[in-house]
Amino acid sequence: MQGTVVRVLWLVATFFAVAIGAAGSAQAGLVTIDFENDATGFYFNGYQSPSSADVVFSSTESRSTDPHDYISIDHFGQGSHGKGLAISSGNPGLGAGLIMDFLKPTDFLSLEFGNDDPDQSFTGLKQVVLTLFSGGLQVGQSIVAPNKNGIMDQNIAYSGQFFDRARFFFIDDFDFPALVNPIVDNVAYQNHTGPGGINNVPTPGGFLLFSIGLLAAYARRKRLVLR
Ligand SMILES: [Ca+2]
Ligand SMILES: [Ca+2]
């Protein structure tokens, strides 16, 4: 009888240990979109990479009927790592930014940027700005000073509040969107703290308490049997 109880307890404990381990490994992954599996070409707003169904890419401009004026996937030489994603405004007098909509809870975002060459913009290039929104309200912002060499050798990142939209801009010396097409690559995102986040799975401490509870239940059962 006691042997059966021990066997059942062992099976239950093993099940929980395996389940906790599987949950941790499934949710710990950082997703990176490198655009290497994407088909080169021009796309309208609402582009999704085959590497991820969680992110939707759009230009901040939406007036043109020509896909050349929105999003292009291509090899941009030193401006990207292999294939990257470039944004156009569709209007030679207006700069454009990139909008990324996230379909799952997200609290970390990092991306690399290229084509940061001020000679390509009549009005210079002062800042690279990443702004995060949740439900339409701004929840965070990161700002990086570009090294202005036209080479993809810098990144910008945000970690903190939950967001469902990120907006990425090159800003010129007059605080307007720069007249140079931002290129992004290696867009990486993760959920650290929310439901299903990597820091929100059952902890070893929790599992220890569970195990102690099992042992206590077993001891109580054993006392009852001995009476
Ligand atoms: Ca790439
Ligand atoms: Ca650079």
C-alpha cells in the first residue's frame, strides 16, 4: 500500500517537474526576425515576415497607391545584414518612419538600423528614436545618436512596460522625420514579465514548496495507515 502511494507521489512530482521545465524552455525564446527567409520585393503596409506571425510592419505614410512607396525587402549592402527592411514615405518632401504592431504581449524590443548617412538627407540626421505605445498611449521611448556612417553597426532597444505598437524614426536636425529611408534588421522581441513571460513561470522555490506539501501529505497518510 505504502509502496503504491510513494509510486503515485513520484509520478505526480515527475509530471510537475517535466511540465515546469517544458513551460520554461518554451517561453524563454527570444524571437529574431532577420528577413533572410523573406522574398525580396515591394510591399504595402501590413507586411508580415514568414519568420514571425507576431509582428506587422507598416510605413507611417499611407497616401500612395504604389507599393514601392512603403516597404521593401532587399539586400542593402552595408546598410543591412544580408536582407533587411527599408521604409519609404511615398512623398519626396516627407520622411517616413516604421510602425511595428505586436499581436502578443511584448515588453522587450531591439533592432539594428542602417542607412544612417546624413548626406542622403538635405536636413541632416540628428537622432534615432524608438517610441512604444500601449492602447494608443506612449509607455516608453529610447533615443540613440547615430554614428552617421551609412553602415548597419548600431542598434536601439527598449525594455520595460508592455507595448502593442512601436514607432521607429530617423529625426533630422530640425526635429522632423529625416528624408532618408530607415533600414532595419534583426528585429528581436520578447515577453519577460507578463502572463507566459520568461520571468513568470513557476520558480524552483515554488516547486520546493509543492514537494514539501506532497511529503507532508504522504506523512499524514502514513500516520493514518499506522493507526
Ligand atoms: Ca538580415
Ligand atoms: Ca551606422
